[in-house]
Amino acid sequence: MARSVDVPDLVKRAREGDPRAVARLISLVEDASSHLREVSIELAPHVGRAHIVGLTGSPGVGKSTTTSAVVAAFRQQGKRVGVLAVDPSSPFSGGALLGDRVRMQDHALDPDVYIRSMASRGHLGGLAWATPQALRVLDGAGCDVIVLETVGVGQSEVEVVGVADTVVVLLAPGMGDGIQAAKAGILEIGDIFVVNKADRDGADATAREVRHMIGLGEREAGAWRPPVLKTIASRGEGIDELVAAVEKHEVWARESGAGVLRRQLRAAEEIEAIAMAQLRGRLVSHQARLDELALQVAGGALDPYAAADVLVAQAGLAS
Amino acid sequence: MARSVDVPDLVKRAREGDPRAVARLISLVEDASSHLREVSIELAPHVGRAHIVGLTGSPGVGKSTTTSAVVAAFRQQGKRVGVLAVDPSSPFSGGALLGDRVRMQDHALDPDVYIRSMASRGHLGGLAWATPQALRVLDGAGCDVIVLETVGVGQSEVEVVGVADTVVVLLAPGMGDGIQAAKAGILEIGDIFVVNKADRDGADATAREVRHMIGLGEREAGAWRPPVLKTIASRGEGIDELVAAVEKHEVWARESGAGVLRRQLRAAEEIEAIAMAQLRGRLVSHQARLDELALQVAGGALDPYAAADVLVAQAGLAS
């Protein structure tokens, strides 16, 4: 039986720091519940304050260790912190996959740190849709900083993390990350590059390689020049410099106007995703007609474009 | 300057075996050109003959070697073969990423083997849309068999390969693939499991693990029981058995009616993707309005659902 939901009360409690209220709100948006719209309306007056820090990199570069160290640094400044760990390659959401994130347990008992994992819900585009909604909940709940962490450096990860206000790309020595990063287009979206595990052989070579690759493009006057830092997150080394770089980027983004543009872009993607989800809902409500059309297309009696026209007309969406 | 395109002539030449015509048709559908619909209409009478064999597995299991060996086996039967290699984690399409696919060069000079790679075009959902279109071209061009190969076993790969008539999941000993596969939901979609590199330690253990995992679910009478085979693709060992299993699955799918259902599902997804792309086109044609709404949402003055309503109405799509 569906529990009745008092959304205004949930938002009020989330803003007071009740982690269960935050969890419930994220579940409501992630499950695309009928309360989505109400949640969104209640949160609207409270969003836009959080600084969203995207953090991505290949498995093994030390993302969760770095996230944990960064969270600790922000906590020392007295900031409320949200962590959203997104895994586009996994169908599981919730707390399950955080089991191996031992380091994050440093913050498990801190009421001003909210940690959540999210996974792909079986449909391409699912995370592109759910991630901004979950960020909106954490933002509206009063987080000053949200660390948006993704697993891997694939195309999906780039898209997920690309919506952040500041994008941190994590690398490790000798992993051929440069090529991986270039392949996935992550060099273009990185605002800060970090070579973690800098006590390992090849750290300087990796840093040079990245500097070389990001230095290849010309930059306009006043443009942000991504720094390439070195850290040993497991010992907390270089984390203050990383946090300082994030704050410097935040100031630059605010003063240059680039920050507003990125938030506008993020909102535009969110609006489009919501509109598309609504239109999809209207299409698939004609499932019987779609099945019938699909059978004709599968048999070669109809081409899929003609079938799409019929479906669109049936749903009352013809132009 | 855009070249003028004679689609009926291209389809005619593709069906006669001209690889450049096939390449041009795939480029037309992949680039979402204005000729998409025409290509689709011209191909419609010729599609539905090819058997699509999906092949997926983690990097390093020997996918391209296996694909090459399977292609050789089908060629010995005199069949025309298409290979579509899809990499959702890469933004590059065309021939570029096939550079490392040395083994496939065995077939580079064979006019009855058409090889093509495709990559994600920077937007989640891009491949879900482009893959069926490219398969349709290869099918319509007269391929008897199409091997649809994906890189990795992530959620995107599962969705791409899930549209195949027969799904082959490739594993290798000692890679922890079982867990990876379970995580990505690939156990549910595999029709045939193959432990490649079967001369390595742990091949039997991996095969047992997979048998155990797929055996856990009850099956109805007459249901397909996925075989777990062992191959050494680099030496061609076990390939005949793999091809025999594919053919056995094809017969089962035809006789049980499961094949028609899968093709119907594939067509339904294709129709829906085309319809959604059209609707998206109508939404984004109101870019100025979207930008304006996004600025209001970013500033907290409007919630994204209300903004989506406005955008949908503006595009003439309100219900």
C-alpha cells in the first residue's frame, strides 16, 4: 500500500537536517513517483545555493578516498555537504553499492553529511533525468556543497558529471588515463585535474601529459586555465590545495558569468528531460497500438517512420 | 556543400554488394540526416531476413577475436555477414577505433563481409536510436547474419545488445566476470554463454559459476536453456560449437514464437525512439524560449515542471 506523503513537511524536515526526509525526497524523485511535481515546486524557492563539485575518474584512481578527504575539508569549514555517487553501469540504487565505500564511513555519523548512491534504472537517459532532480533535493535541503561522484570515465559519466559547477577529473600515475580521458571527451569538461597517488612512479609524467593535452587548445583572455594538481588522498596530502582550487574556480565562475551560463544549461537539460518524459508517457499509454505497429514493422509491412507518425498522431501529438 | 543523395540508387547498390553504398547509408542514418525517412522507406521491403547475433563481454575476453572466428565460420557457409561494433563509451564513429581490431583484417578484403564501428554521439540514448537503424541498413543490404558487438558489460551495452535475435555473452577465466555480468543484468539477456581463453586456469570454475548463476531461476517447459560453452577463439577451437548453438537458438526462437516477440519488441523500441526524436526536435526548435525558462529555473523563480509545461505548450504538444 502506498504511504501517504506530506511533501511540504518532508521539505521542511529535510531543511532542518533530517536525513530520513532527504532520503525519502530523493526516493520520490528517483522512482518518478506521482509526487515529483509537488517535490519540485516545494523545493524551487530553496535551490540555487549549493556549489556542485563533479568528481570523476577511472576505477582505481581513488575517487571515494578523495571524496571523503574533500568532504572532511569542507566540514572543517562548517559547511553542510551532500555526496551523490552515480554509477551509470549499475542497475542498483540506494545504499547497496556503498558497502565497499569504507572510507566514507568516516562521515557516516555526521548529521551534516548526506551520502547517497544512484544507479541507472534500466533505461538510457534515466540518470540524465534523475541526477539533476536528486541534486535539487540536496540543494534545497540546505547543502552548501554537493560532491557528485561518478564511476568510470565513459560517455555516460561525462554527461552526468558535466552538469556540475566545478568538474574535477581524477587520474593516477601510469594508468593510460590521458588517452582514456581524451577518448571520453573529459579533457573538455575538466575544470581541475588531479593526479592522485602522487607518491607512485610516473606521477610527474602523468601531470605533464595532462598539462600538455589541455594546453593544446588556445584559450581566450579571462578564460579559466585548469590547474593540474597532485594529491595523496589516503594521507590527506594536497587536499587543501584541491579545495582551494575548487573555491577559486567558484569565484571565477561567479565573476565571469560562466557559472550562470552553466546553471542555465543544466536547467535547460532538466526542463527538456522532464518535457520528454511527459511526452514519452503519452506515447507509451498507447501500448496496444504500438505493439500492433511494431509487428507490422518487424514483418517489413511498414517502415518505422510511418509507424512513428501513426503513434504520434494517436497520442494527439501530431504537428 | 551537401552532396545530393539518390537513396533508391544507394539501396539498390547496397543490395548488389557495394560496400561504399552500405557505408553511405549507415552514415545517413547515423548522422540523422534529412534522408533518414527515405532510407527507412526504401529499406522496409527488404528487412527482416538477417539473423542478428549480439556479442558482448568485458574488455580482454577476446570479443574481436571471437567475432572474427564466428564471421569466418559463417563465411564458410556462404553467408553474407555484417559486423556492427558499438562502443557506448566512445564519442568516435566510423573506422577510427577499428584500428586495433587487427584480427578483423582477416576479412578486410572479403566483399561479403561488411564491418562498421559506431560510437555514442554525445547524448544518452543516441545509440539506442542509431543501432537499430544501422542494423536495418545491413539487413536491407542483404546480410544473412549480423554480428552486433559491444565493448564492456555496462548498462548501455546490455541495452544495445539486448535487441539482438541471439545474445552471446563472452567471459574469460578468472576475471570476476560472473559478478560483473550479474551487476549489469546480462545474465537475464544471455542466450548463449561462452568461456573464451578456455586453456587458461579457472575456465572450468568460471563455466560452473555461470551455470550455477543462470540455473538459479526456474524455467518453464519449452523455455530456452542457455548453454555454457568453452572456446579458444585465437585457435578457432569451439567456434563450430558456438555457431551450432547460435543456429539452434535461431530454430528454437522461430518455432517457439519467441523470435517474433523479440523482433516486435525491437521494432517497438525503434518506433518509440523515432517518435521521441521527432518530438524532441519540436521542443528544441523553441531554443530561445527554453533558454529563458532555464534562466528562471536556475534562479529559483520557476520550478522545472512548470517550465516543462510552458515549453510543451509552446511547441504545440500540450494535451
